[in-house]
Amino acid sequence: MPDSILQTTCLSKQFKKRFAVRNLNLEVFPGDIFGFLGPNGAGKSTTIRMLLTLIKPTEGDVHLFGHSVLKNRHEALKSVGGMVEKPDFYLYLSAVRNLEQVGALQGGTTLKRIFEVLELVGLKERAYDRVKTYSHGMKQRLGIAQALLNDPELIVLDEPTNGLDPQGTKEIRELILSLARDRKKTVVLSSHLLSEIEIVANRMAVINRGELVVQGEVKSLLDAGEHHVIITGSPATRIRKVLASRASNVRSFRKQGEEYHAVMEFGDVPKLVQLLVKSGVKIESVIPRRSLEDYFLSITESSSIA
Amino acid sequence: MNMIRLVYYECVKTFLKKRTYLGFLIILIIVPLVEIAMKIEGGRFTGATLRSLQQDFFFVGNLFNGWIVAHQLMNSLWVHIPLLISFVAGDQMAGEATAGTYRLILIRPVSRTRIFFSKYLTTLVYTIVFVGFLGILSVGLAVALMGTGDLLVFDRGILVLPASDVAWRFFAAYILAGWSMAAVATIAFFFSSFVENAIGPIVATMGMLIIMLILGVLPVEFFQSLQPYLLTSYSSVWTKVFADPVRWDEILTSVIALGSYSLGFVSLAWFIFVRKDILT
């Protein structure tokens, strides 16, 4: 495995008595689209602020390209672009003027480069309009443009699809995928939506209440553990009979309200549907669910109730 | 990274903001209004000023001219100038926090110290430009409208400065006024560096100046012992060049005291800013 380009070691942040992040160890490798997942208030933004030096860790360190952000901030951030939470700009300035400001802090930029990134995010036509006339989606895209301005190797995006409509979300998602695929960028992407991470990321970490829950390859994490299939339909007796049959390959099942929860391989789902239809079951729904998804939903729900 | 470039881009940001021009607009309205009114009123203005003295003295010739009007205006405007200065200086850092743009600029590979000082230098540039604008407009317009002549001032008595000896005094007075306002701007900048809205620094700066002004004039022994430490004891340093002979030693003391105030507050602001967690 290549050397990590982002590494946090025992990263903690304490606000008064409360730990927002505790003992966090993350590793991101070149070429990754790294999903950083957690419910609202889990500590994602605090972590990203520490990665990008907006917040000083109480304990631990962050290494970017092998450089400590605490000891060698300049070298650590040289090849990093980022957008933290909602994209805020100087609203009274145009996109070009805003990007000139950002460029000045990165050792200077050219108008050509500014127009390149604006074209990439589809804002070239509005380059000289004041940002206050932009929609939320346009600001979000300008946020990505400023993160790309210095042609960074690592791009850190904090909930980049927040508040966007489905079309806007799809566009940003495609942009992130193209950055990794076509421009060989490494992307760290935080989100509170597993589905979003599942679509774009190859590796991910789940954080809850400031602590790392799990980290690894998205595919292996989602495939690991038990897979549940939730079946609803009628009559119930026939469903039970099919699930209990050896032919269905169902390992175990239980009834929960109107639903049957079966533990089985996802590959056997088509066969199960076939058997249910053959035995005269009127199927209403067959929903595959993975253990991580269940786990993530449970922490998301519990945090939103709290 | 080139500090000049950082200051240039900070200046672009500051001078493209509408609020930056509010102070200029106020000056642009007040100064011509007052000076044109004085021109129309003519000698009645000096007559009112000198009325009490005319019982004991006999004035020969016309003392009403551009110099005396510009001097009077300088005296009266300096009460309001700190407010107009703190309006922009107080927004330099707090404005970034309010707009959320700290998140845009502080994730770059440039140190917070450089960003901080580029902002501070921009604040000083604004202060100098503003004081310079006030000086050129008020003196230039007064002289253009009412011509030059001897300048009558009160400095430990009545002093008449010959017309040929006045121009350099105005020039020096505005340089000292700029130095004095830089100290006020630094205080506003200091408050701006650790709050998240621009109103707080303006109120805090003005509040601090008013408190010091009151403490400085109260005839209480304890408060009088504080006088050497109050900014307001030195902020009217520019008036000292309208003395004959000029008391350079007092000017030097004031310049050092104002400089120390600026240095102290900017150091404290820097200390806070580089350690600050950006949570907005």
C-alpha cells in the first residue's frame, strides 16, 4: 500500500469539558475518494477544521503529505484545497475577484487559471457577476472552484451537497468523480448520507460522537456482516413457508410487524423472489439492507432523536 | 509570500466595500457645507469667536481667512473622526468572521501572522488615506474659498501666526493627526480580532475613548494620576504644532505614547488571532 497522504494520529479536540473529537486515527491514500461519514454533530466538521488548520487540536496531530500541520503548516497545506461547511465568499465581489483573493494567498494565480476552474464548475458565464447574485448551488460550485485553484493533489470537501436540489447534488457528485477519475485527485468528502458516500467513495470512515466507529474499503465494509432482506406481502403463511424452505438459502428469519427480516446473501435474492412468486405470494416489497447501513441508520436516528 | 501582494489584495477587498466610503461621503458633505456657510457668513464667524476678547484687545485688519476656518474645522471634526475610522477598522477582522470568509482564507499555505499584518497594514493605509482626504479637502477648500492670511490660535494665550508660517504647520498637524488616528484604528482593529460582528468593535472603541476622555478631565486626584497612561492625553498631539515656539519635546512624548498604544494593542490582537479557533 502506498504512503498515506493524510494521516491523523490520536486527534482530539476538547471544548471545555466536552470532547468534539476523541482519539481519531484516519488514513487517506493517493487516489482515494475517502468518505467521512457521520450523523450531524458527530465531529466531522471539527475534524475537517483541524485538518485544514482552522482549529488547533487539543491532542494529536495531522500529517498531510508527511508534513505536520502543527509544525510545518506551509508545506502541509501547499497541495491541499478545501471547502469547509457552507461556501462563504465576499458577496460584494465577483467570482473572479474572489478567486484572485484566494490565489493571492497561494502565491498568486493567473486569470487563465481562474477561468479554467470556473469553466470546470460551469460558472464561466457568470465570472464577473457579484457572488451575492448567485444561487446556493452556484456558490457551492464556486466553493469547489476555489478548492481547485492551486491544482491541489488533495481536496477536502465538507458536505459539498448540503442544501442542494437532486439535480445539483448529481452535478457535484459527477464533478467529484471526474476529479478523481480524470484529474487523479484524492478527495476527502464528508457527508451524513451513506448513500452519497456509497456512490462516490472507495474508502470511508464512520465517526459518531467524536469517535471512529469503522474505517476501510467501502465495498468490504458494506459487504461485511449479515445482510438483511425485508419482505412484505401476503399471505404471511406462504412467505414463512418459502423462507423456511431450504431452497431459498435463507439462514434465518424473523417477523417484525408486517415485515419478514431474512438473513441471507444478496446474490440469492432473485431466487427468493422467484420462489415467492411461484408459491403465489403477492409481493409488495423486497428491500435488501446491509448491516453497516442498519448500524448507520441506528446512530443517525438516535442522534436525531437526542 | 510577498507581503506587498497580500496588502494589495486586502486593500482591493477594503476599497471595493461600500462601507469604506461612508466616512468619505460624510466628510465630503460636512466639510464643503461648513466652509461654504462660513464663507457666506464671512466675518461674523470670527466676530463671534473673538467677541469676548474684543473687550480687552483691539484687532486690526481682517483675521477671517481660509487658515482660521481650516483650523476651526480641524478642531471640531476630530471628535467624530475616530468614529468614522473605527467604522472600517472595526470591520477588518470581524467582517471576515461575520461573513464566514475566515474559512476561505485561513486554510491557505500562508501563515496567520502574515494575514493578520496584511490586514493591519490595510487598516493603516485606510486611516492615512482618510486623514489625508480630510486634510486636503478641508484645508484646500478653505484656502480656495477664503484665501490665506495670519492664523489666530489660542495656545497658552492668544497667538497670531504669520501667513507665511502656517502651511507647514497644517502639513505637520495632519501627519500627527494620522499618527493619532492610527492608534484609534489599532484599538478598533484589536477589538475586531476577537469578536464576530463589526458593531462591537465600533462601540467598544468609542466607549473606551469616551471613558478615557471623562477620566482625563475629572478633577479627582486618582484619575489625574492616570492621565499619563490615557490615550486621550496624547491624541490631540497635532494641536501642539500651532504653538510658537513649537514644543517638539511634548510632541515627541505624545508620538511615543501613541506609538506604544498602537504597538501594545496590535501585539495583543496578534497574540489572540494566531491562537484563535475558527468556529464561524
